[in-house]
Amino acid sequence: MRSSTPSPRPQARRTAPSAWRPVALAALATLLALGGSAAASAQSLKDLYAAARVFDATYQASRALSDAARYRAAQAEALGLPAASLFADVGTARNEPTRGPASTTTNLSASLNGRVPLFNRANGASIAQARKSLLSAQADLDTAEQDLIVRVAGAYFDVLAAQDNLGTVQANKTATTEQLASAKRNFEVGTATITDTREAQARFDLVVAQEIAADNDLRAKRIALDQLVGRNIVEPRPLKVPVVLPATVPANPEEWVTVADSQHPTVRRARVGLEIAQLESQRADAGRLPTVDAVGSIGPGTARTSGRGSSTSTNASVGVQLTWPLYTGGLVQNRIKEALALEEKSRNDLEAARRGVAQATRVAWFGVQSGQAQVRALEAAEASTQLALEATQLGYRVGVRVNLDVLNAQSQLFNTRRDLARARYDVLLGSLRLRQASGQLGAGDVDALNQLLMP
């Protein structure tokens, strides 16, 4: 009958350590196989961004809105151009006098009317506003394009992080499976207690649950990326190894803020909004001024009366038309006051936009710095946990460490590697968000980030 009491530790643990080398190789093979299969048919970030620009409905809606602004501005330009219209009229009149026969008269007339604006301050302000609105529409389109870049990159790195997480869990499962088998063998030969087996079994069951969750998370992240770019089963390219994160240039956050104050689409749109509000004040003030137009008209007219024949004439006129509002019941004065109040609002909106952009830029800059520091700390932690695992394995072999210690050290190493990969993705995405916060994000940044991926 086998006793449940453990044998001396040194003798017990010498039967298991030889399995750790194949375990490590199996875990490494799992990660490399996952990355290699992904790289074989993978798409680059640049390719997926180009696909998203064509497919994404939110971005396409912004483009359509920008096109509409261009056509709306063209409508306003027509206010300063000559206009012509064709007028035609047909009428019948019947005359029944008390004496004499009744008569019916049919009038036919047509005219070509033209108008050329000579002086109209309100129309001039409206045209200038329409031209400014094009700048505002371009700022909105730039915002949409920058948002698309961040969304595509975020979904791209989410898939990579989910793949890394699944690979980490599967590698941990492989190592845990071997540790469980080792614990069972030791228990069967009487060199270990049932506690080691149960601890290993519990850790194995936990890893299986984590693998199911990680696999489901990867599926969800793939669906989100596929939906964004309009493709099926997208395989993002992983980062080149060794991973080298780009430095943040310039290194002073205030330089980023200075650029953001002049380039950020939100600030540009708010600045244009103030200029449009100022033009609106001018347009309202122009309501007190006269308007002068050159007008002209030409057209034939025919009158036909029953029993009397018909007569034809040609009418032509040309002149200058002056319109000067003398009294509007306070309409113009109150419209001017309203425009001035809205101008003050636009001025405060601009200041709020500048402050908000400056704050967001500083926060994004410090976020990138913090992420880079976290990456360095996790790289050091990865080396430390690797050494700790090796030391724990050695202690397990000589009997001063138990099975649970090995399992904990092993999980800590895999989790550190997973966290390191996620931190690197966060730094790269944070760099894009920093450029977005400062208004500098563009297609060139996608190309630069694409260089960090495997070919």
C-alpha cells in the first residue's frame, strides 16, 4: 500500500526536471507558428487603411458632406453673377357692353428679363461666408480622416493583441499540461503527494477556461476589423522582431501644443466659425444700405380682339434699379445685435477649442511617455520573471520548491509577455493619437507605422 506522505524532496524532484526543455520549446513553437501563419497571408496596415477609406460608411458620409459644402458655396457665388429669366403670359378678356356687340381679347406676351448686381454688400458677405464654409468643411473631413486612421490602427492592434493573448494562453496550457503529467507520474511512483496533482489539475482547468475566453475575444476583434475594412478573415501583420519603438519627436510637449493651435481641425473650424460670424455681422449691417442692380427686359406682345384683328408690339427696357430700406420696424437693428452676440459666442468657442486641444495634446504626450516607460519596465520584468522561473524550476528539482511555485512562476512569465506586447501596441496607437491631438495625423503616419510591421 502506497503512503500519501511525500518522500524526501531531493529524490522526488529529480524525476521531473528533464521535461522543462521540451516544454519551453513547445511553447516557443506555438507562438512562432501563430505568428508565422499570420504573416503568410497577412495584410499590412496601409492596405487595410486604403480599404477602409473606400468601405467605411462614417468616412464616406463625411466625404459626401464635404462635397455638399462645395456645391453650397457654388450656389452662393451665383449671388454676384448676372441672372436671366424667361417670362410668358397668356390671358383672355371678354367685354360685353350694354350697346353693341360683345368682344373677346386674347393677349400673348413674352419677355426675357435680366439682372446684374452692381452694389449689394449683403450678397458680398454671403459669398465670403460660403468661401469660408469650404475651409470648415475641409477641417471636418480632416477630422474624419484622422479618426478613421485611429480606428483602423486600433482595430488592427486589437487583433494582434488578441492573437498574442491566445498564443500566451496556449503556451501556458502546454506547459501546464506537462506539469500536470509530471505531477501524476510522481504521484504514481510515490514520490509526490496528491496535492501537487490537484494543484496542477486546477491550474490546467483554469487555463482551459482562459483559452476559451481568449479564442472568443480574438473572434470578436477579427469581426470588428473585418467590418471596418470590408474584408473577410483579415490577418494583420505582426511587428518586426526585435521590436523597436520610435522616439517621440519633438520631446517637448509645448512644441506639440504650438503646432496643434494652428493645425488642429477643431481649432481651424472654430477659427473659421468666428470669421463667418464676423461676416454675418457685416451682412446684417448691410441691411441698412441700398442695393443697386442693372435690369433689362425685351419681348414681343400680341393682342387679338374678335372682329377687329390683332396687333403686335415689341417692348424693350433697360435701366438701373435702386432699393433702399428706409424703415423696417427694428428688424435690421435687432438683426445686427443678434449677429454681434453670436460673434462673441464664436470668439469664446474658438478659445474653448484652443484650450481643449492644448489639454488633449498634453495628455496624449504624457500618455505616450508613460507607455514607453511601461514598455521598458515590462521588458525588464520579462527578463526577471524568466530568471525567476528558471530559479523556481531548479528549486523544484532539488526539493525546495513545490509544484504550485512552478505553476505561478510560469503563469507570471507568460502574463508578463502578454502585457509587454499589449503595452507596445498601446504606445504605437498612442503615438497616432498624439499626432491626432496635435492635428498632424495623416496618411504618411500610416506609412511610417507600416514600416514597423513584418513584410
